[in-house]
Amino acid sequence: MTKDIKLRLKDVSSSNPGNLEAVFSLGNGHFGVRATNPIESSAVEGTLVNGFFEYSPITYGEAAAYYPKRNETIVSLPNLRKIRVFDDGHGEFTHSKLVDMQLDLSNGKLVEEYELSNDKKQTIKMNVTSAIDQREVHFYGIEYAFEAETYKGDIYIDKNFVLEEAKGETGDDIDDPRKTRELKSIKREVVATDDLSQTIAISTAESKQRIEITAYGFNDESHLSTKLSLADEPKVSYGFIVGEKNEKGDFAKEDFATIKENSASFWHDTWQNGEVSIAGNDELNLALHYNIFQLNQATGRDGKTNIAAKGLTGPGYEGHTFWDTEMYMIPYFIYTNPEIAKKLLVYRYNTLDFARTRARELGVNQGALFAWRSINGEETSAYYPASTAAYHLDGDIAYAIGNYYQATHDMEFLKDYGFEMLLETARFFREFGTWAKKDGKTVFEFHTVTGPDEYTAMVDNNYFTNRMAQNNFNLAYKLGLVLMEKNPEAFGKLGVSIEELEVFKDIAEKIYFPFNDEYQINAQDDTFFSKAIWPFDETPKDKYPLLLHYHPLNIYRYQVNKQADTVLADLLFPETIDDDQLSREFDYYEKITTHDSSLSRSIFSALAARMGDMKKAYSYFSDTVRMDLTDLQGNTEDGLHLANLGGSWLSVVQGFAGMQVTSAGELKIIPHLPIEWDGFEFRIVFNGRLLNINIIDGKTTIKLVDGQPMNIIVDNKSYKLEKATLEILSKGE
Amino acid sequence: MTKDIKLRLKDVSSSNPGNLEAVFSLGNGHFGVRATNPIESSAVEGTLVNGFFEYSPITYGEAAAYYPKRNETIVSLPNLRKIRVFDDGHGEFTHSKLVDMQLDLSNGKLVEEYELSNDKKQTIKMNVTSAIDQREVHFYGIEYAFEAETYKGDIYIDKNFVLEEAKGETGDDIDDPRKTRELKSIKREVVATDDLSQTIAISTAESKQRIEITAYGFNDESHLSTKLSLADEPKVSYGFIVGEKNEKGDFAKEDFATIKENSASFWHDTWQNGEVSIAGNDELNLALHYNIFQLNQATGRDGKTNIAAKGLTGPGYEGHTFWDTEMYMIPYFIYTNPEIAKKLLVYRYNTLDFARTRARELGVNQGALFAWRSINGEETSAYYPASTAAYHLDGDIAYAIGNYYQATHDMEFLKDYGFEMLLETARFFREFGTWAKKDGKTVFEFHTVTGPDEYTAMVDNNYFTNRMAQNNFNLAYKLGLVLMEKNPEAFGKLGVSIEELEVFKDIAEKIYFPFNDEYQINAQDDTFFSKAIWPFDETPKDKYPLLLHYHPLNIYRYQVNKQADTVLADLLFPETIDDDQLSREFDYYEKITTHDSSLSRSIFSALAARMGDMKKAYSYFSDTVRMDLTDLQGNTEDGLHLANLGGSWLSVVQGFAGMQVTSAGELKIIPHLPIEWDGFEFRIVFNGRLLNINIIDGKTTIKLVDGQPMNIIVDNKSYKLEKATLEILSKGE
């Protein structure tokens, strides 16, 4: 489907190199390689392996009971792209100017062009072609082609690893929580070296992990250090494979052609089931494809690794996984590649023991609380008001499990993983919440809690949290009954009774939701509206994001949102709110939202689209879809904003196409086309079917590409979808 | 008055040495010396100089804007009491057994008795007498008297300083916030030494402070290392003075007789104006005297130093000053030695620039926020939810200023220090609070705030905070008008207008106070009663204090108090609450209070007395007054609980005697005598008068010891107090 769609940016030579490294990085879910300059040092070395981390002690200014004691940081590995090039007088070509960079999104091939110069100002050209294997995930190939320019003699290249590169800004005392910390317990050593290959090992003292990386030439006779002649022929090329293994065993080599082939076939398949494109706006279309591309590159596919907040494109946020996965990224996989969605949820399942331990640390005798930020599932958050207190995370994971099951009816998953997680999260909510009386009624509440909005903390009855908890209880009840019916034996093994399920149902019915009578909207929490509105008029532009310029106490005492909170619940639970209230709610919260979080705009875009406010929907989408390409947040160099990549898919599919699954389990779309576009098209997988949905002005065309007939609701009307293409003329927007 | 009242504890040889060191420590407000064993090493070296601290960087697990960047820690100085004793074979007497310890509260003399032994198990007796100069505050004298026991030969003593002693449990990774941290940037060196004296210097690399300490013998011919003969005479004694100077200049020597004299005369004067005694219970009477004694020993008297939470008796809480000073300790000084109360307030005034800076850091363009914990006034709190958020501190300081003025009418103080502080704190409250609508009324509120109770944090409208802010606004208004009238020039210089004062008055009238309709009591905050009550029945005794055993998030989500909060406001503002509501309020909050803070029981005692619940009043008092003597909190070894020392005075004078100053400025007492006592008696200074008040069953006797006639209200009846003694027969309790 996606043919010849390439990312190429203007003026790369004058761009911030850090941004380019992140934007053009390659990854396969297992490891990632930033597009660092092969000749000059970068602030970030650029190689990250998913799940390869080191512990370090967390030091608190003032600690308290059950604060996490150790941090986890993804380990920066030596640069795989580094090459040293010397002239025939053995002067080094130490300067390089980036001329061009092209990333082919249809096959994953990255092509770069540099002009190298030595101290005598003699120049040669260097073209670099690289690709990462998407099937045999341990291999990366890179080919350097040299061309004589003002220098025309022999060149000597050295492709041995550089074990220690100059470091950029890191360290313990950095104030920006979005960056990473320096590690002192990492050992890098050469374990084997000969003319033809070199193997290095990187090991961690505390987490006891070890990785070996081997570099070898394309051909069996390619030496890592060798002479190439630009005197005889104007152009020579030389390539290396870098393979990585983290377990003992023989090292099986892979050749560059296979790497490129595996990359191309993976992308072909990925686009086949997950294409999404915009007609009539090449820039946004490219950005959207780019986002989906990078989302796939970052995603662990083995059930043991997940998606870091910055993917494998940078060490920002220390390589941790957050709620971003379930709320912003899993939806794309659920509806295009459910096998990967399942693996991501299995990752959570594999952390369940950590989550149970954490719940006990919080004084809860039953249930599990998943880690707010972690690599292996152990809680590492050092600031609980915006982490542990944000225990909606449990509900977010439950929500993703519910959606996955709805879209797959994967009973094996429910039996082996899903229901146990629903049960344990519901139990946590039951134990951590409390029964209370409100206006004479018995209600179930949550106190001292933080919702998605990190500019409000430690409040009572955050609407979003209560809604997620309710959904969690409902799912545990309903899917518990399903499992009990279909597989009573599996159900029986989990130590749960019908009575316990009935309690979940009862709590779900009695959960309290704060409501503001004056504005007739859902209230973010019990006391949100008693606070003054942030003085936006007096806040200069350079004081955003607020978190870097104002003390938390100053931010928390105002009505101000870092990101979508109550309105995110509105997007997730469309059946809980009518159009009028949604409109009032959107307007109110929009005015007080700074979008200082990269997780915000996509939600506002999707909701605006659903409300039919296409101007706003388009505007938010336009920002959100290009966030990293335009460095909107100002920190793309630390790594891409992975949640936002998934968010732009949400904007299109759940926003513009208005896709949702009804409580009856039926697929529903409510198309809204921005006037700026000729149309848009996407594919989704739903309960074994592959659908292609094309929306143009006045017409929605749905094609059942594969699978059995099914019903689909379009604009509140139900249609039977057969093999033939369904064309629906809609009322004009 | 106080004659021959001595502290002597049973079984000192089997007591925890750390507790004894703290309990028997000597101090003079400038420096303190723990009663460490002179022969063996202690975990804490024992010498602290008020205000002598070092900076160290604060490391946060996750930092945010305007978190304090450096910590301040009081510096442990070399042990002044250390002596080395050798036998004639130069074997050292390295073992010592404490036999007795006596602290004379009437003159400040400490007498100890030890039995020393060498490796051959030969023993000698060592009696130690020490005193600290209370007038020339740089001197401390200690005399060692040796007596032959099984060993009868010559002994060799060495009184040179030991610069580095073995350390006990300190360090960066300690989890108990009540302890201290290790410093690595302190330099200790010998700067001058000869046979007769030795001078050492201690300097800090970061705070750039330096202190010199000189040891010299009682006599000009006393060598620091010398031989004494126990062969010829069975008993010999040898004494040293340790002087300290922190500024350049000649070192003027002081002799031991003068030190003892200055100590005795100081204590005579102090008891003269501040006696408080209980008849019929020697144990509590001793404990009460002890508390007053230690409170005086800890208190800086120079306007540049204050009172640390542990005084000068241990490095716990890093030597920081908290709100404890104004709320728990200044009252004693205001009513017995107002000159010292003034110095403590001048200390705050001297930190006003830090406080202004801190307010700016919190985004407030006017006003000042004093440091929650600090030595020099710079904010060093590393956990803002229980520090910066507890900005009632500003109101606490204002309250103390108001009380000081009421009890002294010190116009010079008001002009030079007091009003400016009232103005700046009122401005902070004005800027950090907000106007809101509540039930149609315009009210003034405070959001995301923490009251005294550290088991509840980041709530809206903490009753105590709102009450303190209201008082602050009222004081700024009223005393502003006073200053304007009496000294318009001084008023004019402060950049304040009548209009601004009127705003304060207006806000004071409109401050919102949360109230619980169901229980008809003041509510601790807006949402306190929506939380569940802490599961006290399921909490084992060894899980207290809760802060060491439960995650803050777990504690905060319940109704549970670490200490008096709303009821503290009731004690401070008796005119705001009637007896019935007070009784309901006391009962409600008492049930949910753990008294995990040492600042709690004295308040409950005082209030219970005021309510006439003498059983409870007595019980709380009995615990509170002996807190450190019985190691009630389990951590006396880290230093005494200074606030509680002041609190026991509050219990007696503001509780049992019911002393208060009415809004009309009149002194009022409402005596309540526990049946366990024959009576109690105390002295207070009030607007230039010295009163002696004696309360026995059925009779209150008030004597105007010094000063002009005045009115006094006893049990709601006003009396004219002349030179003659006033006897009032009261109704039976």
C-alpha cells in the first residue's frame, strides 16, 4: 500500500543534530539506533536495547516509608555507526557536514550523505545506507560509500568500536525530569577481536545484565581496519553488520541483503493491515505515516519488553514505560496487529508479582498496583504525588485488556493473562477506595489521588480515575462471568468467587462522580472548581511548560491542566456523556489546558472531531501529528514522544473517523472530514476481519478485505458488511 | 525560689547512654555539650554551636522548579569532655562504668561519677564536675577528680583534643527524617599547641564558617598531658576550661569559679521570673523544672540564633529551627523573659530577605514566606508537602509577634521589626490565597495547603491555617493603625497605605472556615470528613509512629492526625469557640490522633484542662512533661524534644491555669487543679508586672511581686490587682 513514502527534511545541515538523530533513528522493538553522525561525537551515543537497564540508588532529600529505593536507567551502548576515516598521511577526516538524509517508510532503509574533511580542508563524500532487521531482531547493517572530492588518494578506515565517547549533558543534578541520569556501574570491554570482527561486551554491576555486540564486514574478507583506494576509482563502499546477543550461544551471521529484505517485508505487512493515509495534504500524510512507522519501531514484541516513553530513540525518561502504552499506543496495535497488543499486555502480566508487592507496600492486603514508571515492572518513581498517586494506571491497563478482548475475543489470553490482571486491579481499587455517604447515598470514593493531569495532585475523587476504576470493576465482573462460563476450571484456579464478582458490580454501580452544577459538567475532582483559574494573561510564553518555571505548589493551587484529564474520560467512554455536555466540558477544560504534556493535543483533536468542530480538530491534529518533526515540545533530541505518535493515530481513527466499539460490542464509525483534506483512509483489524475504510466528502466506503461478514454502524445506522464494498453517502458535514 | 532541685535518674549504668547524654546535656543558648562518656566513644560527639552549620547539596529522586538546592546541617564539633587516662605501665583506662549523674537545676552544675578500669581490670574512680557559663557564653569548665580503688599508682592524663572520633549511625541513606546526615566538607585542625593549652579550628568549606576552641588548665601551670599521683594521696583533681571563639581577637580566659558563679546567678534570675512548680507530685514537679531548664539552655539569645528542634542536645533534625519556636516555646519567654522572646523574633526579622526571596520563588510578587526548616533562614526543606505547603508558619510567627506586643507594648520592637514582619506575612497570605464564591457569598480561601497535622497534606482550607491567616491580617491591620498613630514616620517608610490595611481587614472578615454540619464542629479542611477513619483497630502498636511504617499516600487518604491541628487553633483562639463545640471537637479529633508528633500531647492536655476534663488533662500532662525523661518517643538519644519542653509549660499555664489574654488585652485565668496535686504555682511577667500565681484547691492567690496595679480576670470576674496579695476563693472543680 504505502509506496515510496520517504521522510526528508529541509536544511538538515543547519538542523539541531540531536533532533535529527532521534527523528531518523531506526529500531525494531528490540534495539534502536539513533542517526548519529558516524564521524563526530554526539551527546547521546545512540544505541539502546529494549529492557537493558542498570539499577542505581535513588537518593531523596527527605525519604519516607516505602519510597522506591532504586532507579532503573536504560543503558546507552557504544555507537554502532561510528567509523574513523584517515587520509594517506594518516590525518583523520574529523569534520563532517550532513548534506542529506532520507528515511524510506515503505522499507525502513535510511540513506544519508555527508561531506567529510580533514585538517587540510580536503574533502571526500560519504554516503551511508543502513537498515535494521525486523525479523531477526539482533542485526543492523550499515554501508559506507566514499567518493573522492578534493581529496583523491587512499583512505584508511577503522570500524573497531569506540568504547568511551565524550558525553553530553547528563548527571545526577539535572533538574529536568524528562532527561536521564549518568550511570557509573557499567562495564564495557572488548572480549574478542581479530582482523575480521570485533566483539565487545557491556555488563551492568547491579542489574547483572550482559550484552555482546559483534561487528563484522559484509564479506568474509572485509577487515575492520583497511585501506580503500579513491585514487584508482572515484567511489568505493564498505559495509558492516552489527549483531547483538544477550544470551550465550553461537553467533549466527546475517547478511545485509537479508536484513534489508526482512525490513522491507515487515513494513509491507505492517502497512498492509495498518495503513492510514490522508489525501490532499502530503505534509500531514507523511507525518502520520512517519508516526506509525516510529511507533512500530519502538515496540517490544516479545512479551518481556514494552514501549519506553521515548521508544528506542533516546534515553529520555530513562527508558521507562508509563501509562502511555495502554492509553495512547496499544489502541493502534489492538486494531491493526493484535498479536503485538497481546505481547504488550503479557509484559504487564509478567510484572504482576512486582505489582502485588507494591500494593502490599501501600498497605493493601489484596490486589496489585502496576509500576508507574519502570523497565522491568519494579516501581521506580521518586515523586509519588505524580506517580503512585496516579493509580488510574491500574484502570488504564484494565481498559486496554477490555478493548483487546472486545476486538479479538481471545479466550486464551483472557484465561492465561487477562482476567487475572482485571481481578488484581479491581481488588486494588476496592481496597484502596472507600465507602462513604454523600447526600444520604452510599457511594464509593477514592481519596488523595492524582489523575492524568499532572498540574493537579493529591485530590479527592478525580473523575477520570473514578471512571477508569468503574470500568475496571465492570470488566472484572463481566469477563469473570465469561471465563466462568467458558472455562470454569481456569476460573476456579484463580481463587475468586461469584460473590467477589458481585461486589465489583455493586461498587461499579455506586462509584461517585463529581459534577459541577454551575457549569453542568463533570468536575475534575471534589475541589477543583473552588480553586482560582491560573493567571494565563499574566504568564509569558517563555514560562511554558509551567513545570519548569513554577513550584508545584504554585501550580497545584490553581485550575490549570497540563493535559487532557476529564475530557480523556469523555473520549474513552463516549456513552457516558451527551453532545451538549461534551461541548460544555470541552470548552471549559480546553481554556485551562496548557498542553505542556505531549499527551494532550491528540485527545483534544479527537474529541473536537467527534463534536464536529473540525477547525479545532484539524488545528490540534496538525500540531500533534508533526510534533517531533517540528520539535513542538522543544525536546525531541531527548527522544521522540511515543505516546503522541500513537495519539495521532487515535486522532484520525477515533477522532475523524469517530471509531468506537459500542457497549454491545459493535464497531461504529462517525466520520468527520476536515475541509482541508480530500479524504482519508485506514485499515483496521476487528475480530478476525480486515476492513479498509475510506472517507471522502459525502461518502464513506468500507471494504471487507478479509474475513466473515459483520455488522457495522455508521452515523448511528447499522449496516451489514459483506465481501462487496459498502458505500454510504453521508449528510454533509 | 527553686532550691536544691536536682535531676538524678535510677539505674544510670544500665540506661541507654545516648539518652543520658541528651538528658544531662548542658547548654547556654550559644553552645551545648552532651553528657558523653569522657572515656569511651559515643555515637554523637556532643558539642554543637548554635548557628554553626555546613551546606550540602540536596539530591532529589525527581526534582522540580524552585526546590531548595542545598541543605544546612549543624556541625558536630570535637568532644570537649574527652580525657585519656593511663596507668603507670601506660596501659589505658579504656573502660568506664557510669555510677551516678546529678544535674542541679538551681545552678546548672552537672556532677558525674564513673568507675574506670584498664585491661588488667584495675579500677579507679573518676568524679566529673562541669558547668557552662551562662553570661560569658563561650566558656565551659570541667573538673576530673580521681580516686584510687584497686589501682593505686601514678596516672597519666591527656587532655589534648581528639580530632576524629569513631562515628555512629549517620549518612545520606538514612530513612528516618528525624536524624541527621554526614558531612564531608568539615576541616578540623590543630592551630596552636603547647604544654599548657591547645587550640583547634573547625571550618566549613561551603558555608565558610570557622570556629576556634581552646583547652587550658584551671591553673597556669596545669599541663594538658601530665602525671598525677594516686600513690601518695588517694584523691587528686584536675580541671580544664574550654573556650570557644568564632571571631578574630584575643582570647580572654575565664576561671571555673566564675563559670559556676555565672551559671548559678543566671539560673537564680531565670527561676525568679519564671518559676513554675507543682505541689504534691515530686516527680512531675522535677520533670517540669527540668523542661524549663532545658528550654532555657537551648535558646539563642543574640537575635542571630534561634532554637533548634532538638536544641543543642543532639544533631537530630540537622539543628533546624521550625514553627515549634513560635507556637511552643516563645510563649514561655514572652511571659517570663520577654527580652529573649524579642531576640527570637529578631532572628526571624533577620531572615526576612530569605523569606522574601522564597515568596518570589513561589510566584508571589509581594510578601515573604519564612523558611519551614533552616538554620540561617534559607529554606532547606526537601519535601514540600509537609514544609512549604505548611505556610501557616507565616501566621505562627505573626501570632507570636501579636502576643509579644500584647504582653509588652514594646513600641520600639513594633517599629523596628514587628510590624514589617506582620505586613510581609499578611501580604504573602493575601497573594497566595484567593477570592472565591461559596454558597453565594464571597470568601477568601487557601488551596493546596498543609496544616500542622503532617498526616494530612495538600488539602483546601485547612481550618488552622485559615485561622492563623485571619489573625495575621487582623494584627497587620490593628498594629498598623497603632504604628501609624504613634510613629507615622516609621509607618510611612514601610511603603504601606491605609488602603492596604483596609484590604487586610476586609480579607480577615471574609476568610472561609470549613465546618462539619453532621458533627457540628470545625472541619480540619474541605474534604477531611469525606475520608475514611484510619483503621486503628487493625494497626498493631509496633506500627507507630505511622510515618515510619506506612507510605504517605496511604496515611493521607485517611482521617488520621499525627498531632493537634484544628484543636490547636481552638487553644490559641479561645474566643472563637464555645464550650459545647470545643467538647465535641476535642472528642472527635482526639479519637483520630496518634500523637506520633511530640507536639501533640501538651496541646491536648491544655485543652482538656480548659474544658475541665481533669483526668485527661492530667494523663496527657503526665506523659508530655516526662517525655524525654522516660524516652516516650523512643528517640531522645537524637536530642530532646524542645517544643514539648515548652509545651509542658503551656499545659500548666495556659491549660491548668487557663491563662489567656482577652481581645481587650486583659490577663485572664481560669484555674483547674488536677485532684492528684495539692496545688501549683507559677510566675509571669506581663506588661512590666511580675505576678506570682498560686492555685490550690478552692483558692487562687495572686501576688503582684513587682510593678504597677493592674486588672486581672479570674473565672470571668475582674479584679484589681494591687501590691497586696489577692486571694480568690473559687467554686470547687
